[in-house]
Amino acid sequence: MDEWLQQRAKEMRHDPVLYERRLWKLLRDRRLEGLKFRRQVVIGRYIADFVCLRHRLIVEADGPTHDASLHDVERDAFLREQDFRILRFPNTDVENRRHEVVAAILAAVS
């Protein structure tokens, strides 16, 4: 793997943005139904916010820069080719609709 990408993922783990930090509080330490999530995981040439490898599920907290992003379309296509499913949640949902976010994640793994 690309050393730069690994280093960038490490930096992102140590200095997460606010909404990733809030989502991580819900997912870390198997708090969500015992599901094991890792954060800032390098997959190919991309970094996924949160990954449950057992269920091949990626969870993303997205700010406004992700709206209609061609980069995200290409990234998601690559990740789907690797047999991952992707759930994207706007930061506003992470902040104001945590129960709905959790419900959607649980529905995706059941």
C-alpha cells in the first residue's frame, strides 16, 4: 500500500472532523450490536471513514463538499467492485438523527 495514504489515514484517525468523531462514538468498541468497525481504512487508493469488514460495509459521514461529487461516484464504484456496500450519511443526520443512522446501519447488516 501507498505509504502516503497510510500516513494520511493515520493522521485522520488522530484528528477526526467533528461528525466523524461523533459517529465513531456510536461505532467504536463493538458498541453497536457487537459489530467491529475500523476507522479511516485504506482500500485501494481510497480511505473509507468506517468499515465493518465482516459485513463488507462502509459507513461515511459526509459534509457539503460531497454533494454531487464526481470523485465520490468514482470512489463508490471502485469500492462496490471490491464487494463493499456503502452507506453515506450527511453530517446533519449524524448530528440530529443518530437513531435513524444507527437503524440504517443495523438494517444493512441484518
